[in-house]
Amino acid sequence: MQENKLNHEPIFCSLAFGSVSINSTGQYIPCCNIVSTEWSGYKELITHQDPAKKINSKSLMRLRSELSSGVWPKVCSKCRDSENNGADSMRTIWNKSLKQHNIPIEEKINPNNIRFLDLTFGTKCNSKCMTCSPGLSDFWEEEHRFLTKNVNLAKRTMDQFPKRISISDHDAELIIRSFPNVEYIAFVGGEPTISNEHLDFLRSLIKLDRSKNIGLSYVTNLTGISDELTNLWSNFKEINLSVSIDGYDKVNEYIRYPFRWKKIVTNLSTIFDKTISNTTSPVYSVGLSYTPSIFNAGYSGDFFEYWYSLLKNYPNSNGHLIQQTSCYVNKVYWPEYANMLLLPNTFRDKEISKIDNLLKKIDNDQSNGVLVNKGLIDSLHLLKIWLGETQIHSNSLIKELKSFIIGSDEFRNRDIKDYLPELWDEILTI
């Protein structure tokens, strides 16, 4: 990891200086993209209930001070590394979105300058992804107990995971009242679209006549989008959906249990059709959220070939979705046994070749007048860099990975060899 380097200019981050991020434990953090193992704020006891005071905790003010001095905080290394590799980061993406507000660089921020909320209403979820845990999905709880007891894998007890609702109705009311100038709200989870507390929050914004000036963003698996929710959305300025898909067909089915690929394709068509047909408020946009891990790194090329072909052949009023749909990749660091760099470079190299071929195809299409979203191209280049990084050698992590897969497959009554046979064969030889 590159050492922190003092710049003479401040590192401006609209999220650090102009947003509020609340995670699944109800704690205030710099943003949802931090390296959580480096965040000292988790140890900080905050007894007061006023959100306007929580945004100026000692840890948050210390982070803003570092950024103001031109120092990359350790917790911000994901953004730093993305930018060093020539790709957009969470920081640059939101700097562009919030640039018109001229958010001041201040160690202690004024609640009136908060323009963005990043909220996790709890851990309620209808999926238990292979790189997740009860800390983000209550659906994981029973399986976690099984693994702890029968496989001796999980090291944390259920008491160490957060309650299912991290933002109560009372907290939501305080948040709305404390930050009167919010214009963007992002919802993560769990699965935010199935949270009743999230729906109540939207209703409160509508009742207070604030919704028409607010854009909403979601990281979602799309499965909870209902008529009730879309009716609420009609009261807001814009809706951005970042669709969580981690592979093509069987790959996604294995990682994002219990969803079936056919259902994912149906949901995508529904959202794409809404994007195409929508000519009134709210304005819809769709992006891809892809999380490379040991489970999908060896299949990345096939997935992005599918994704590009799908968008390229999906027309809308402006040409094709491929010119509007961006992509955000976020590498798995935890659990450590899910890090894709545990795989040998020889196994990952074939995906680099596939991505190179896709980039050549995109370049050729652009030469012929096809407009392709720059975010997708940047993400492919960044994924190539990650795939080419040096292998991590750890017999203990590979042993833990094998135990996890065998135990999880037993609990779910399935076999990885029916989904990812090449990966399993590779793991056995490491």
C-alpha cells in the first residue's frame, strides 16, 4: 500500500465535508466506502442523540483535518488507489454530483451545509451473499450459527452483530429536522427496498414537502421494487439505481443466494423499460455495482461481455443504454478469505485477456459512433489492474475458505462444483 503523502493542496471530498453516512450499526462514519478496519471512530463513545453534533465527533473532525492538510487518511485508501489507477472513485463521483454547492472545507461542519445522506436503516435482507455476514444481512443469522457450531469457522458471536433496525422512527425524524438542505439521499442495506422504515422515511419527506427537491440513490438487488415503492418515488426529483450483480448466470446464483438468474434478467428488463419509457419526473438512471472477490474474479470477463452486449442492444430515446449506464467496482477486502488475490495469477490472467478483447470491441464501436459511458470503461481498466496484482499466499486463509464453502454448501444443500467447478478445482490445488 502506498504511504500517505503530504500534498500542498487540500484533498476535497464532498462526502467528508458535506454529507452524513450512517452504517448498519447506527454509527456515523465518513462514507460507506471506507476501509472499516482502519476506522478508529468505531471505538468512540457518542452519548448524545443530536445528529447535528454527531457529524462533528472527534474522529470525523480528525479525518477532515487530514484531508484539509492534503493527507490521505488510511480509511480512504480505496478512493486513493482508484484515483492513482486512473479510475473514478467514490470521492470523484460525488464531487461531480455536488460541485454546484461549493461545500466549504471545514474541520467542523455546519449542519446546513449537509447536502447528502447515506443511510442504512438496518440489516433486513432477502439474500445472503457469500461475501456478506449477519452484520449486513439478517438472513445470514441461522447459517452463521450453523457455521460457528459445526464448522468452527466464524469467530464472532451473534451478540457482536448489530440490531436489525439501526435508524428508528425517532432517529429518522431527528435526521430530517437536523439537515434541512439535503438534496441527495442514498440507501444501502441489507436490501433497502424491503425496509418498512425506509418507506416511512420517504413518506415523511413527502409529507414535509421536501421530496420534490431530493434525488434518491439505491444499491439494490432489485427484488423489493414494488408498486408501493414506485408510487412513492414519483414524488421525488430523480431515482438512481445501482444494481448489485456479481456474475453471469450460475456465478451470480452461487454468490447471491437464493436468487435465480432468470429473475435477475426479468428485473433488469423491468427497470430498463422504465428508464426508457420515463419522460417525466422523476428522472431514472441505472448503474452497475460489481464486487470482485475470489468467487467471481475468474469469471469477470464473461460477465462484462454479457453486460456490454445487453446494454448495447437495449435502445432508448437517446440511442442505447450503454451510453448512460455507468459501473462501480468495489474489491472485497473482508472476509479476508474472499480476497481475489488468493487466486494464482495464471487463473486470473485469462480474465485480463477477455477484458482486453472487450475493451478492443468497445474502442472499435466508439470509432463507429457508439457512445459508451466512461465509467464503464474506467471500471474495466481498474478491474484489469486488480486482476493483475501479485498473488497473496496464505495457507490458513485457503483452509478457512475451503471450510466456509463446504459448510455453507452443506447448509444450503448445494455443491459449488455445480456452479463454479473451475474455481473449486483451482482452490483445491492452491
